[in-house]
Amino acid sequence: QSAEKRNKKIKILFNRFLEMSDNLPPSTFSERRYRTEQLIMNLRESSIREEVLIELSNFIIQQSTEAMRMDLGFHLWNSELTLTILLQEVVAVYPKLLDLTLAMAESTRLCNALNVIQCMASHPNARIGLLKANIPYFLYPFLRVVGNVMRPLQFVKLTILNLIAALAKFDESYGQEILLLLLDTQVFSLCLLCIHHGDQLIRKVATLILMKILMQPRSFSVSDTSPASTGRHIYF
């Protein structure tokens, strides 16, 4: 009987340990990989997707080094259906743009999905892949909304611009290809639109994107001859 009590006590303590360990930030590579796989699988369950997106965004924040974020981004990019699910989250909000009825809860959910795509963009292979897949075109309808933009949509616009800034990295082997692909999406004119109509944070990030592009030697010839930039002048 004493042995049974002891075993029962050990089992209770072990279960408590497991509960505590679930709340600890992943430290080793294997733990991070297991947690990533778990979140990716849970993302496919539509009934809990909102909660999983919150967990995944928090998990991304926990990646304290660039190497860790790149590894996570590459794994997310190569996981089956993940990008499709995230784009479904983006497209689901389109009707809210027609009457500007986007609620803060919907904005937060969308921003969490965009944060996951931004994490993908931390890896060079995923970055070029996202641009070749024309992912920016899914995001640009939000940036085109001007006028009396409510706060929830402002958050979405800012998150999208941060994502574009993450895509706009040209100091690597894919740098020139990324530059041309990005300019083909007419990001230049959209950033100008954001600078003209956005709040201070939106203007700041949009200006940063333009500055990153203009620092590239080939950007002048491409942007000056593109239909979107004809007749425009840039003031900083």
C-alpha cells in the first residue's frame, strides 16, 4: 500500500512537472522543432486557429536570435498548407474593406497571421519564394484604403508594411532578383500612398522601404520608367 501511495505521489509530481514544462520557453533545437511541428499541425484545425495564431506569434517572439528566426521561418515556409491557411486568413477579411467594419479582434487575428508570414520572410529562400508566389498582391488591397481609416485597419496596414520591409532585403545572393520582383508589384507607388495618407508610424515604415529601395543602384532606372511612378515626385 505504501508503494502504491509512493507511485501515486510520483505520478502526480510528474504530471505537475509536465504542466510546468509546457509553459517554459523552448530552449534546445529539438524542443523548438517539436513545438513548431505541434503549432503547424494545430493551425489546420479551423476551430482553434485563432488561439493557435496567438501562440505561434508568441513563439516567434521567443526566438531570440536571427538564426533561430531563420530556422523557424524556413520550417514554416516548407510546411504543407501553412501559407495557404495564412492567405485564407487574409482573404477572409476582404469584405470588411468595402464598408470599413473591421473589428479590433479581427484585426489582431489578421496581424498574427501576417506575423507568421513575416517570420517566413526571415529566411532568404522563403523570401524569394514569397515574392515569386506574388504574396504582396494579396496584401495591397489593405494599403489602398485611404480616407477615414479606423484604428484596426491602421494596425493591419502597419503590420503589412513591416512584412514588406522584411521582404526588402537586398544584401544577399537573391538581392537583385528580390529588388526587381518587389518593384514589379508597384510597391513604390503604394508606399507613396501610405506616406501621403498614413499616420506617423505608417509613414515612417513606408519611407524606410522606399529608402532601402532607392539605396540600390538599379532601383532608379526601374522605378523611374515604371508606369506607376511616371509623373510622380518624391519628397522626404
